[in-house]
Amino acid sequence: MILRKDARLLDDALAVLASLSRNNLLIQGSVKSMENIRSLYSRLMTLLGDDSISVIVHSLSLITALCLNEDLGNKLFVGNVDGTYTLVMNMLNSGDQDTKLFCLNLLIDFTKSETMLSAFVNCQ
């Protein structure tokens, strides 16, 4: 379980897991098959409200890698496409180099999703 005991350790762990999960179906499958995956999703969603921009972007990156093209991803992202893109663009403008790289990767991942790309194009 992801706990908030050491902020730097949490951030590093999220970054590593998000990086390993991006475009890696074996890692994604292993994570998704964990017994406590719902708890992980719940904790990642909670971390989206964290004070640290890097914790937010790493959590969002992991959520994106695990569920962007699934029902959960559609509920999370497509229903709030404007808010999602605004969040990523704000983090892109205010983050450090690592955060900016993760934000750019998120934008690339979003454009690979037909549903997300369509929702963005139709967003007003």
C-alpha cells in the first residue's frame, strides 16, 4: 500500500512504477492482477489532491498507464477531458524537468487514445 511516510520515497516509488508501467503490458497486467488493485486505484486518486506537483503527475501517469483505455479510464478522463488537460498543462508550466517530461508523456499517451483524442477535439 502507498503510504505518506516519506514524501521523497513516495514520489520516487510512483515515478518508477509509472515509468515501468508505461507501454509495458506485462507490468500493467501484473499490477492489475494484484489482489488489492482497488485500494491502489483509490490511493492514487487520493494522491491527485496532494500538495506536491510531482506526486500528482506521477500518480496521474500511473493511472493513465493502467486504465486509460478501460471503462475506469473513460469515467476518469473522458468525462473530465477539459479538467484533465488543464491540470496537465498547468503542471507542465510549473514543474521541474522530471515533471515536465512526465506531463509531455501524458499528453502523448492521451493522443494515442481514440476516445480521449475525440473528447478533446469535441471539448468546448
